[in-house]
Amino acid sequence: MERRAAGLPLEHVLGWAEFCGLRIAVDPGVFVPRRRTEFLARHAAAFTRPGAVVLDLCCGSGAVGAAVADARGPVALHAVDIDPAAARCARRNLAAAGGQVHEGDLYEPLPAALRGRVDVLVANAPYVPTDAVGLLPPEARLHEPRAALDGGADGLDIQRRVAHAAAAWLRPGGRLLVETSRGQAARTVDIFARNGLVPRAATSDELNATVVIGARPAVDQRPDAEEPPLTGHGEGRRARHGRVQTPDHERHVGG
């Protein structure tokens, strides 16, 4: 109770967070997965088939990768974070799924053999503008790494870097998915389009969440031809055994 009273996030006090029906280990100093990010995980799972190659950039605790693997596994899962504490935490959370966790800056530590083979690339990159970081709740700005929060002057610096190289790592028809804010979504859509991806955005009023999805065009078909059916039973519900579902009603903006 003293640690909680001192402002430490509850998840750091407990040592875990609930995410998509899973118990995710969260060590002190590691970014705490937000409930709104379940929307990102659900959409990533919708594009994932058993045996797919899934790449989770800016993975933090590995919560998104763990949820996708739980919903659609077995998958070939790779995750990356620049923070050593986050990488250690992600290794624990992804061990059961056979995930490989790489410590480093975005694509830099990945094996070259993954280039052009990734089916689903998901990135919960930081998107808070630098000047707004100081306005975050103390639990976040004092107890989570700034690198997991600060997205640069307009909040989109890391997204630009992710999108710039995404087409080189995605297979034809593969998808890049990022979480952003509703106010930033149009700019994120533009970033995707400028980097050769076919974008669209989806929002959840219930979770106050926005996800931008970009497809690498396939050679022999329209990029949206592989759009998977969204077979969930409402945005707030989960499938059995805590597996993530995709919403069957969503609003799309841009693209």
C-alpha cells in the first residue's frame, strides 16, 4: 500500500496487468499496457493466420504479441524493444508462445532473413507529442520510460520511422498496424500512404482507441482483397478462454 500511495502504478505494485484476458508480467519501470491497446491487438489478430510471421515493434512488456499469439497461434513471433528492462519482461511473457525478443532500435536487431516475410507488423509506438508528456498523469510520466511515451514534436516521429521501412519487411499483402490518437489519425494515414502502403483507420468509441492499418500492395490483387472477416460479437467482448476478437461494428476514417 505504501508503494501505491507513493504513486507507483498499480500494475507495477502487483507485478502484472490484465490484457485481453491474459495476465501479463509488468516489471517496475516497464510501460504498462493500456486497455485501449486491446483494440490494436484485436485488429492484429484479425490479420493473423496460424503459422504467420508476426513482428511486434516497440513491444514493451510484449502484451500485444502475447495476445495475438494466444488468439491465432501457433505463429512465428518476433518482438523488439529498445529498453533492456522491457525486453527482459517481454521474454518472460512471450516464452510460452515461443516468441523471440530482440533488444534494439526498431528493425536494427532483427535477422535479415525476416525481410519481406512478415505477415503482420504491429507497433504500439509512442505518439504523445514532446510538449504534452508533462501533462500525462504522474503514474506514467514518473514511473514509465520516457522513450515509451515521447513521440517527438508532433508525436509521429517513431511512426514515420516504422512506416518508412515497413514495406521492406512485409510480404506482399502484409499489414502494418499502429495505435494513434483520433486527432493524429489523418496524419498517420498520410504517412502510411507516402511510404507505399494502402491505409485505413479504425476507431473504437468504447475504448477511446484509434488504429491505422496499412497494406503492402500485393502483385496480383488489390491490397484490400485479403481483408479478413471481422467475426467478433461486439467491441467490448472477448472470445472464450480470453482470446481476442475483432469487432463486427467499427467506424473507419480516412483511406
